[in-house]
Amino acid sequence: MSGLRVRNLTVDIAGRRLLDGVTFAVARSEMVALVGPNGAGKTTCLKSILGLIPCKAEQIEVAGRAFGALAPRERARLAAYLPQARTVAWPLSVRSVVALGRHPHQRESDAAEAARAMRSLEAVGLAGFAERDARTLSGGELALTLLARALVVEAPLLLADEPVASLDLAHQVAVMEHLRAIARAGGSVLTVLHDLSLAARFCDRVLLLDRGRIVASGTPAAVLADRAMDAAYGVDLARGEIEGVPVVVVRTGIRPASAA
Amino acid sequence: MSAETAACAPMDTRHVARSREQLAIAILIALAVAAAAASLIVGSGPFAARTWLPTLAATDPDMARVIFWEIRVPRTALALLIGFSLGLTGAALQGFLRNPLAEPGLVGASSGAALGAVLIFYFGLLGASPFILPLGGIAGALLALAILYGLAGDAPSVTTLILAGVALNAAANALTSLALNLAPNPFAVYEILFWLLGSVSDRGIEHVAMAAPFILAGSLAILMSARSLDPLALGEDVAASLGVNLKRLRLTVIGGAGLAVGAGVAVSGMIGFIGLVVPHLVRPMVGHRPSKVLLPSGLLGAALLTFADLAVRLLPGRELKLGVVTALLGAPFFLMLILRRRRDLT
């Protein structure tokens, strides 16, 4: 049984086709990176799977269930979402921010909810921050707090949109390791990434999205070696390998993206 | 009686209250009950400078009965109802728009409601049905809130919210002025102007009856959607991904606020700042989770407005309008809030 199965996902907004027949699957215990240049449709892909923007698809299946037919709360229990924007509107404690992730579940006692939130915070190493005002956290701490918020949903699928954007190296690795731990524990993770070396280092597979279509997919080594990368990003890439991990380095930005 | 209520309530609460929130609610209920009791037995009257009801009951029981049932009860009930609705909608709008400066008055809902009610006066529709006045107010408030949401969108910045509110207030006030300007009868103008200042005095039980169903329905709709406001703190996308039905939430919050504020303003005129001030006073007691702020804000709004109305009665000299007093007290609070949030505004 796969965690996520998407067939022929198409999104049209204001007469523009943002996604065009996207088809892929993420298995259980698998972590897949969705990469591609700005405007390729990565965020649109995550949001349309979640039903946040209107789309057409032959199939969107999460944990073996037709996602679109489910009630909002049922969906919410199956797919957790970690968006790129890290906003907290009120000076809430870190623990109560994390506890918001329990919203789709049957209501528990405040104590039980707090205990779950604490376990989730412990998992990301922020147990000591539980009572801190979330708006006073550093960028990295806030990112981990919001990751804990997504973890506490306990959904079989996690969709993360650039979870490491604007984080320092240590926090990038911390976030990626947590995501991989979710996958290793039987979850399915689909994450948008800009850092191709992180994708190669942590993900089982990579999907390359370009102008609304998946133009390459497979193991990190295979996708990073694919010439479609150069075309999609509009750069000339040099390829190599460090300690068994494939890496790409921009040689030049000679070729402008072909005008579409 | 009021002293008694105030003294014994905290003792009762000790048994029930297990959390800070329950304790706060119990204290606020006690406060509202105390305010209501004081409002029922103390007042100003044309006969005595201070009409203390028990004294009057001893000398002139018939007069005391009339004053109690026809003056004090409606006045107290309206102060409680309207205070509750203003506190509650203020808290709900702040949670919904994720903005601590949202308030029915500032965002234009109150002046929209006033315009709706003035148009009912102006076109002489008052006799058509006892509910026509609150319906006019509700229509005005709903229109203003719908335009606000359309203009500002979800999670507006402080600047956008205030500007949209300024624009809506300006438009509603201009149209209200136009109606006053064109009114054929100067007495009607005087009456409307006085009504606009905001008051719960000289209202009968029929005013309570026409406003209460809408205020209660609107408040109930808001309270029932309370829990959905919490995940909104992380943005609309996260809230939706957590199972919040955003369409329904918009409908209940905007619709509920329109019902409650519209019906309240139609009966009392404009009473500002309660909705802005009260949630800020409540948060130190119950924390910042939007759902936890709602009911305590309603209760504190009810207590505050009833006490303010009591103060209006007891102040020497000509009786001030309630709306004038809340504005006089609320405006400095608003300025203070801006001062405190200045870094966010720049």
C-alpha cells in the first residue's frame, strides 16, 4: 500500500496551467524530494493534493483512501502539512502551538493533549522550550516547533514545503533527519527542496518538476545525473560524488531558461 | 444584594474552578451578576437625585414596580446583552482576522449597522414590523463586514485593516450624514443624532425583545465555531490542512458578528471600543488562544457596559450618553495599544 498515489493531477488557475498531468506515488517508509526551479509548481502540487486549491485529478489516494471524498477532518488525520511560511499570529506558548496539531482528532483532556505535545517537542529536542512564547524563538527553533506541530498530527503522510528554507546548516540537517525518521517509522514524506545535495543525501527518490510537469524521477543519483536538470534550472551543472553522495555544482548560468 | 453576590461568588468558584479559565469565567460571571444587580437597584430618577429602589419600594411600591419593570429591567438587560455581544464579536474578529486591533467599531460594522438603522428611520419604515429596525442594522453590519473581508482579505496587516475600517467608516458616516441632511423634519434629525450617540436608557422591554433573538443567535454561532479559530493562528492553509472548514468559519464569524452587532446597534446606537478593549483585558487571565478569549470577553463586556451605564446614571449633571463615555475611555486605550505595537506598525 502506498502512502500517496497521485494520477494525472492538473491545476488551472486564471487560464494558466500550473500543473499538467502530474503522476507519481510515495510509498510507505519512503521520503521523496520534489525539486525544480521557482514557479515550476511545487507548492501548487502540495496544496492541490491537500485540497487547498481546486484541481482535477484521476486519483489522489492517501493511505489507500480516495482523499477527495473524505470529510475535512478525516483528511487532516491522514495528511499533515508543513508550509513554508512560519507564522504564529498570537504570543502562544510553544507547547500550545504544537498542540494545535491535535485539532483534527477527537478531543482529549487538556492534560493528554499537553502530554502528546511534550512528546513531540522532545522528539525534536525542544522540550525545554515548552513554555516559551513561540514568537520569541529563533528561526531554527520556530521551524522545529512547527515541525513538532506537524508530527503531533500523527498522519501517515507528511507534505513539507521547503522545510529547511533560511535555516543554518545544523538546523537543516536536524529537520532533514526528523523527516527521514518519520519515513523510517513507516510514514510517507513528500518534501519540496531547493538544496539538491540535501535531497541527494536524505531522500530515497527525487521528482523533478519543470513548468508543471514531472520531467525526471528516480533515485537521487539518476535524477541529478539527468540532463533534464540543466534544462529545468537553466544552468550548466557539473556533477560529482562526495562520500558516496551525488552532488551537483553550478558551472555557469549560461543558458537562460527557454522562454515558455 | 450586590455586595452579597460579589462576596459569595469567589467562594463558590473555588469548588468548580479547576483551571485558570474556569476560574476567570466564574469571576466574570460574578462580576456581570453584580453589575446587573447594582443596575437594577440603583439609578437616577426624575423624583429623587438617586433612586435607591428599596427605599422607594417602602414609600411608593407602585412607582417602584413601574420603575423596576419598565425602566431598570430593560435597561439592564440591554446593557448586558449589548456589552456581551460587543466583547464577544471583538474577540471573535480579532481571532478571525488574526489582528488584535479588530473591533466592530473600528472595522466599520457598527457604523454600517447605524446606517442601516438610520435608513429605516429615514424612509419611515419603522412601523412596518417590530423587527425592521434590527434587520436594517444587521443588513448594514453584514454589508460592512463583507466589504471589509473583500477589501482586506484574510489576515490583513494592521495597516490594511485600519485603512479598510477608515474607508468603511467614512462611507457609512457620509451616507448617514446624507440621510440626516435630506431629512425633512428637524426633530427627526435631532432624534437620530441623539440616538447615534449610543445609549441603553429610555428603552422598553420591546427593544430587548427585538434585539435579543438576533444577538443570542449571532453569539451562539460565534461560540460554536470557537475552536476553529485556534488553528487559524498558524495561517489559513495550516488551519484548512487541520480540518477547519474555512468557508463555514467565515460564514459563522462574519454572519454571527453581523447579527449580534447589527441588532445591538439598531437598538442602542453606537457604543464603541468595548470590543477592542475587553479581549485585551481578558488575555492576561486566560491566555492568547482565540477560543479561550471568546466567552470571557463576552462576560467582561456585559459587566463593563453595565457598570459604565451605572456610572452614567450616577455622575452628577446632565446624563451622558453611554457611547460617549465608552469612547472617552476607549480612545486613550486605543492610543496606548498603538504605542505598544508601534514597532509592528512601521
